Amino acid sequence: MTTQEVEQAITVKAVEQTLADKIWADIKDVELGLFALEGQSVSKYCTPILVEPFHLYLSNNKGIGAVLPAMEEALFKKYDVEMQDRFIVVSLKKTLPRR
């Protein structure tokens, strides 16, 4: 591969953001309010895991059970947050059609 081909491949990879990447970029700095301490953000307790491009799978890297309800509380307006197996799964909130 030439240097130009490598640079082009890197540029294309940087542009191709999945929905999971966009969700992570949006929520990683959200304050969780855990333990009544400041600076308790999603990124301090969770690590993104690549499973599928349309849902964000997170590993609770500290093993603290309070992270899930804190994330549900902090993200409920825009995202659905649920536990699936050992992952916290964050996806765009499903909106129901109005009648």
C-alpha cells in the first residue's frame, strides 16, 4: 500500500461513524450523580464494546450496580437504557406514533 492509500483508508474510517459511535460521543460526558459526587460521568464507569452498529453496548468496568439506574435517570429523555446479559445497552428512544 502506498502512503496515499493508507491516508485515504484512515480518512474513510474516521468518517464512517456508526450510530453506536454517535451515541457514545453524546453520552460519555453526561453526569450521573452517583454518590452525590461531582464529575461522575458515564465514561468513568463504562467502556464501549463493539457488538453491533445500531446499539451502544457498554461494559460496566467498575462493577458498580448503581450505574444502570443512574444512567436510566440521566438519559431517559433521549435514550432507552437496559441490561442485556452482562452489557448495558443504550439505544435511541423508540417513539410511538400519535393517534
